[in-house]
Amino acid sequence: MIKTEKATLGGGCFWCIEAVFQKLKGVQSVVSGYAGGKIPNPSYERVCSGATGHAEVVQITFDPAVISYADVLYVFWRLHDPTTLNRQGADVGTQYRSVIFYHDEQQKEIAKRSKAETESAGLYPDAIVTEISPLPEFYAAEGYHQNYYRNNPNQPYCRFVVDPKIQKLQREFKDKLHK
């Protein structure tokens, strides 16, 4: 039996980060959802209002023998802008914040170290504003949000927002992708 771990990350619209992480070797599943708010069992409409406190996130189940949590974060830092507070591109609001929800103390330490290393690498001209918080509860998003890019590759948002992230992933991380 394969021992798996989970990572819960927010970096803008969950359709974007779901599509990116689904392509990585060692990732067994990616579920779009919500975390970090005060309302139990939130709906997409309520989260979009910005009043629930939830962020759009993905919960990634991965095989740490193939891809480490640190490697998951390495990709995360490079495929969204962690310097914009409550915003990714045209998506604006606290639900689009950059956030790492850690599952245990070890993930917390790895996330803090990864953030510091990314900050000192000088990848971004502005400071990283990514929140690092314990995962309070994860709520899976509605079914129509799951595998969104796979099911709707020609949808305009996918073509203009998700596709560039996939292209960057394929250029910069080709050794980490499924064949």
C-alpha cells in the first residue's frame, strides 16, 4: 500500500491550481474546495460573495516517495503570484488569497522554510504575502468544479488564464510531469 500525504493550497481560482497539480508525477488526486472560513459547508455562491472567509483551495493527495511536500510547494510558489494580497490576475477578493493550509507541524515548518527560501531567491520584486495557517476544515467544491480544466479546456477562462500556467509548467517542470 502506498503511503500518501495531503497538501491544501490556495493560489487564486481553484481551476488553475487544480489543472497544474493534476499533471505532476506522484500526485494521485486533486480536489477543488474551500477552507479557512467561518461558515460550515459553504457553497460556491457564498464563497464568491467574500463574506464567508473561505479561500478557493485544492487538496492534493500525493505520494511522498515520488514528490515531496517541499517539491509541491516549490511548484506552488512558481505558478501563481504570491505577492498580491487577495488577488490573482483579474480574480479579486479574499477567496483568491495565496495560502498554505498545513496539516501538521512538520508541514508548517517546511512551508515556513520554503516561503523564506522563495523570498530570498529574489523571484519576485515584492514581498510574499502568502498566509501559512493550520487547516481548520476542508470542504469539497460542487461537482461541476472538479476536473474543470480537463472537462472544459476550450472555455475562455481556461484558454486565457489556465493555459498559460499549464504552458509554464510544461516548460519549467517537464521532468516532474506525467508522461
